[in-house]
Amino acid sequence: MKSELIENRIIVWNIEDSKKLFSEGYYGKPIGMPKPKIEEIDVPLILDLIEGYYLMSKSKIQIYKNKKKITTKK
């Protein structure tokens, strides 16, 4: 799943990816939806940095910034 780093948050723009990721473990928070049900999600998902790092390390998401993929390798 592709995501984008914007300032100190990670956004999953694809709605289907957002639903899937949220349903797999309640990761992130749908933008503007305080307590959503999975079937109600129709907006992008916002992740904290620590959630994004965890999901990236588990190969669940890929994080991009300025169209360049971020990796954990130095």
C-alpha cells in the first residue's frame, strides 16, 4: 500500500487501502471520522509516525516523500 509522508503524519490516500489497513488492526484514523465503522470509511487514512514506521517495517505500506520512497536502510 502506498502512503505519503506529509510533515509529521503519513497519509494513505487510496480509500480501499485505507479500509483494508484499518480493518487489519485499527491502524490510523480516517480523516474527520472520530469512531468509524469499517464499511463507513470513505476518506483517506492518517497514521502517526510510529504506526507508519511499524507498518513499513512489516512490509504493509510503502512510504513516499516528494515521490521518493523512504527506506529504513542507511
